Amino acid sequence: MAAGSCFGENFRVTTFGESHGKALGCVIDGCPAGLPLSEDDLVPYMARRKPGQSEFTTARNESDAPEILSGVFEGKTTGAPIAIVICNRDQRSKDYSDIADIYRPGHADYTFDKKFRIRDYRGGGRSSGRETAARVAAGAVAAKLLSHFDIRAKAYTRSIGSVSINNYDADEVNNLYMPEHEAYEKASEYIQDLIKKGDSAGGIVECVIKGVPAGLGDPVFYKLDAMLAHAVMSIGAVKGVEIGDGFNVSDTTGSQNNDAFITDTNGNSIKATNHSGGILGGISDGSDIIFRCAIKPTPSISMPQQTVDKYGNQKEIIIKGRHDPVIVPRAVVVVEAMANIVIADAMLGHMCDKIDFMKEVFQNGSSKNS
């Protein structure tokens, strides 16, 4: 087993590295040749995830500058594996020396120890949220690929604690990535209060993917919604995912939940509503794909907590180091990245769904190149 470090079938991403190791990174296999790509395409995505952006993020000072090591020549992808590395510059491993033998509540320390009998206690090692930097780099490459088909994923903070947006405002820009100013102000006050107490907050990230054509995904084990759920649930802080109306469908009737089909002015079949979230039977239906995920509160808090060490001794722990009082804002771009990876993977897989598609590539395509 590869310890679950690979994701995707056609656009395949493998991540590597630890929070306090020399570097993190990813290898992308299956990206088509000829895609214009440079580090400049990755930087805006990395900047949204990197630490030290505001009072609501860890003070760890990492530039998160990505370096493309392979798979690109003269500004375009070659079809070879794309390797990207992000060096760690500001790790402070001494902050974790006191917990080398202690299991932090809410973290993977205990389970990692039981699985491998060895763990990197410095910031969580492989199970650290810092691993997501590699996902964001891969997601940026997927986004560049999808942009050629006018497909774009947009994620944002829907709620923090009990504070939720009521009206989406695309012009609202803030450090919580919360697209409503009133909700942002209330959420900021809530987080500030928790910081004073040494506590942390959770929240919900919502993602909308526009431009996805009908026909992506498979009807059984590799349903598009199942793959999105898999991808997003693989983010360490995520504890739940819902597509479309999600859990609210349990309180509706079939007549309320079904999306009626109508014909638009161009004669195309479209849905009158979108309770399904853009996916029917595991396959995209051409509507916006909409999903949400629940992000747990940051487990690293400075309040006293009860725990045990690996020898079974009772301990009281106060976690030191630099930690986010709320993970949600930095998770936004990670959710977006994983959505991009899933759609890119499904797009490439869709090319083999019909003989006509294959003929288009191998007959028409080869004649053009001859």
C-alpha cells in the first residue's frame, strides 16, 4: 500500500512531504501535453493557502513558492509527469519536543502511532494540514487545464460557527473569504473572542463549479458526486460533505426535490431547479455543481486538555506553537483545488466513453497531423 498518497485515475496526483521536513510537493501524471504552464500560474492559488496572511492564521512564515521540476519545456507541458516542490523555510520543531510521547486530542497522533508504530510528532508530520499545500499546487494545474474549457470552481466560506452568509456578494473581499460583509464582521468578532479564550472555531465551505458539461462521471462506484466526496473528505479537517440540497432532502417530498426539465430558448434541455447540485445518477447534468463541506475547529488550542502519553499515563496538555484559530479560510482554496482535480480527472476519462470520441481523436486528429 502507498499509504493513500495518490488520487485520480487519469489526472493522477501523488503528494509527498511532511510539515517539518525539508519540503512538500506533488507529482501529476496524465496532464496533456501542450498546456501553457509556469510557476506564475500556481502562485495565486498558493498565496490563498499560505500561512501568516492575517490575525486569523498561524504566524508561521512560509512563502510557499512552488518550483516546477519536470514535465514542462519552453512554457508548455510535455505529457511527462509534472513534479512540483514547495520548500519548508520556517519550521520550528522545538515547539513540539514536549509532546513527542503525548497524544494531542483531536489530532492523528494516537491513530498514526497505532498504524505505523512510529510517527513524526513535529507538527503532525504527514497528517499535518500543511500537506494541503501540495494539493493546492496540483489543483492549480488542474484549474489551468479546465480554463481551456471555460470550467471554473469557486469556493468560499459559507459559515463560521453559527455565523452564516445570507446573500452572496461577489465584490466583498476579506481575509475570511466570506462573501458578505455583515457576516464577516460577526464572524471576526466571534473568532477574536475565541482567541482570547485560547479556543478555536469550525465552519462550512461551499463550492460552485460552473461550465461542467453533462456526461462526466460514472454510474456506479466512480459516481462524480462520490469522487467529489472522496476528494473533499480526504482533506484532514473535513468531517462531512453534502451535494446539492444535501441532508435537507430528508425533509422533502419527491415532488419538491425532483428537478423538472424544460427547454431553453435555444432548444436545449435544462433543469428548472437544481436540488440535485448538478449531478444525477453519478453523472453531471450540465447545471452548476454545488457542494458544501463541514470543517472542524482547529484541534491545536492553548486551553488545558486531558490526554495520555503512549505509555498510558494521564497527562494535562497545553499545546504550544503557531496555530490557526480557524482553519476554514485557508481550507477554501484546498476544497477548490480538490474539486478541480476531480473534474479534470473526469474530463479526461470522458474522452473514452464513446467510440465517436475516440474516432474524433484518432482519425480526425491523426489526419490533421499527417
